[in-house]
Amino acid sequence: MTRDDSDIIAVRDLPPGRPEPTDESVSRTWYRVTSAQRPARTRTPSRILVPALAATLVAGLVVGGAVLFRPGGEPLGFGAPPSADKSSDPNLTPAPPETVAALNALAAAAAAGPPAARVAPGRYIFARHDGWAAGYEMSAGNGVQRRGGSGAAPGQAAVPSNGTLERQIREIWFDPQGMVAVSITDGKREMSADPAAGRAAFKDRGPSLFQPTPEWLATLPTDPDQLRAELREQIGEGGAWSTDHALWSTLQEVYFSADLVMTPELRAALLRSFTGLRGITSSEITVDGRRLVAVRHTERGGGNEILFDPATGSAVGRRSMSLDGSVTVSVPPGAPKLEPGVTYQATWTQKVVAGVGVR
Amino acid sequence: MTTPTSPVAIDPADLAGVFDRYARDLLRYCTRRVGEQVAEDVVAETFLVAYEQRDRYDASRGEVLPWLYGIATNLLRRHRRTEVRGLRLLARADGGPRAAEGPAQRATDRVDAERAVRRLSAVLARLPRRQRDVLMLYAVAELEYAEIASALGIPLGSVQSALHRARAKVRAALAEGDAR
């Protein structure tokens, strides 16, 4: 009596034509495992929600009494909520044909790119961010110059007009459940991180574009139109900046922590979905001798870029610039000469590690 | 078993590691019994139960996979109606939409195969629960007798007798078609 007997084979093959479990089925099952016993997700006003990561980085950017800002009043690296005033019209320009072509080419590369990394419980995503940022010494009191020259009133964002380029290294260990930054260093010493706040927010609200998990990302639609609609729905409307600007800022954060856990299908779908965003353009740039494709969202005289590797379609960095000539950046000896108006430029690497502090 | 287990020590507390190693096996087994959607729920719950009960896992009694199959089989009992309903639907099915007819022999073979599926499904739907569990663990999960006994918490002799009876009924149903 063996398993090759016809009766056993007949039982094994019933129902006929039943395929093997698919990767999607396995992913859905894992998502069910990890989402079990989690309270149902409630949608929150996304513009108000400050990602835990942004909060931790803002804290991390306080250096010796000085705060590093980028033009537009947003902390370097990650966007703070814009002011409540809607001071200018949103950029509603559709992506030009050359940008659509560039995004489709990136999507084709992404579809054949690396598979999603699996992050086992107890492991972390380690992101090392290496670049240059225009630093501004600013006090929280009077005398701070705002764009337009008036002093900053309490609660208003202070915007500098001159800065000096500084090397900026950030090492961040993310808990993949909510992409909560549990530790931040500047490459040498520990900086402020507040994982408890991030975890509390995640526990309260569950996974979302603001606090994604690998499992949640795996559930996103891979039809570009559906995906774009879902992303805009996550962002919501009614803030001071356009929906697509807010979405782009959020995606910069998502890519920074989560690119390596995206499936090739999702990476490709995201890139294709960007062809329908407003205010998007692209260009080829070279960073440290490496050719990259910069995809930019422009609004209010500023550009925010996500840098993609054309070979893999993966996001590998980001760049910000002032486009209206209102900011002057000094370049100290040893610093690279960035393009005019660039106030921030960095590339990153990501990998799954066994613990905090492991590189 | 589809997945070799003996060369690697698996710690039940390593939920992701256990999932990585065994999820497909369990999904295959459960999907064949209750369909993909319910199977995903059952398998997810299987891993959660296993994790919660990891302290009860006794490595000296066998590998992790039979233990997981045991949990899954217990959970599948909640879905007995779904399983039996699916089998009865198969037993009544007419084979679905016809593809373009090929040569006569091929069409005849296909009709015979459809009849065999209907008879087999009808038999499985009528099997007592334990016989069906044992048969499916043997045929689909490809567990050994001792592993089935461990998974279901029943004596080895009960496994052998249940399997013998279930197979006798399956063979009779299949032979009924051959005799026509």
C-alpha cells in the first residue's frame, strides 16, 4: 500500500485542477496572522496625522541648539504638516509625455526587479541615509527670518533664506509593524527616537500609508488606476497643500523605510500610477557618479524628488530644491557642488537585520 | 511529506520561521478540503493557535508539521458543512462548460474522469469525520501513520483501521465506474 496507488492519487487530486497555493494566498494568510487581534483600522484625517517617523526625525535633527530645516518650513528629510493657510493654488499640471515614458520605463525595470524582502518577527529594517543638507541655525524666539522678511510669529513656520551645506548621515532601525523608528543615529551617536509614540499610534490606527507594514503593502491593488485612487483616498483632501503634494511627501517616507519589502508588482504599479499624478516631472541626474532618475513633484516654488535606480526601479534616495531663487546655499570645502537650488540630497540603502544596532 | 522536516530544528516560538516553512503545505491541505478563502482563515488561525500553545509542543513526540496539521484538522471541523457542501457540489457537477470537443476517445476519457470525480466526491462526503481526516492527512498531507496518530491524538491502530475503511470505500466507488 503506497501513496502511488490510484485511489490515493485520486483523493490527492480532488478537486481536479486545483492549483498549488499562490504567493498571494500565502501573503494574505500571513497578513491575517499578523493582523489578528488588532483593532479595526479607523481612517483618520491624514493631513493632521504626523507620522511617527517624522516626529522622531524632527527630534533627531536638533543638533546643539540648532535645527536643520529645508525651505518651505519643513524639517529636513521628512515633511511636517503644512500650515493651515492655503496660500497658493495647487499644481494641477499633468505629467508631460517624457515623464510618462520615464515612469513606464522605470516600471518595466521594477517589474523585473528584486523580490520583496521578508521581515521575520523580531527583525528590523535598517536604512542608512547618506547625503547633504543645507543647515540653518535658527532660534525659536524673535528675529527669525521668514520668507518675505517678516519675523516669525508663534506657531508660524520659520523659513530661512541662506544655509550651508552639511554632511548628513542617518541610520534608522525600523520596526516593520508600522515602520516605527526604534533607533536613530547620525552614524556615530544615538539621536532621539520615540518608538513608544509610533507604536501607540500604530496600535490605535493600524496599518496605513502613514504607518505601513509589509503585509499591508502586499494588499495594495496593483492596477495603477486603482492604486492611485487608493493612495489619494488614504491622503484625503482639504489640507493646505494639494492632495498629490501631500501624497508625494508621504511616499518619500514610505519608500525610505519600505522599498525593500515591496513586491516587484507593487513597485511597478506605483510607478505607473504616478503617471496620473498632477505636478509630476522627471529628469536624469547623477549622484556620486551614479545615474538616477529623479521624479519631482513641484508646488509653491519647491521641488521634492524621489530618486529611482533605472536598473531596478527601486527608490534609492530623495532630493529637495528651491525653484524660486529665494534660498542661497553655501558650499563649504569638501562638499559636493549640487545643482542650483538643491537644499537636500541623499541616497539610502536598506536591509533586514536581526536587531537594533546591527548594520 | 512535501516539506522535509528532519534536518532542521524548528522552534515553534519562531512564528515567522514556522510560517515560512510550513504555510504552503497547510494551505495546500486546507484548500483541498474547504477552498482557498476558508483555508487562508484556517491556516492563519492554525499558526496563531500554535504560537499560543507553543509551550505544549513536545518535540519528543514528533515534528512540528504533524502538530500543525493536527491543529488545522481540528479547526477544519468547524467548517465540516463547508467541506461536505463542496464535495456534494462536486458530486452533482456536470463537469462545467464543455471545451471544444476533441477526438471521440478524448471526450470519452474526459467523461469517465468526470464520473470518477463525482463518485469519489460523493464517497468522501459520506465518510465519517475521522475516516475523512485520516484519509486526507495520509493522501494530501502525506503524513505517516504515526504522524497522523500524533496529529489527531488517537492510537496508531485507529489510524490504520480508519484508513483501511476509508480506502476500501474509495476503491469500491472507483471500481464501480471501471466495471461499467
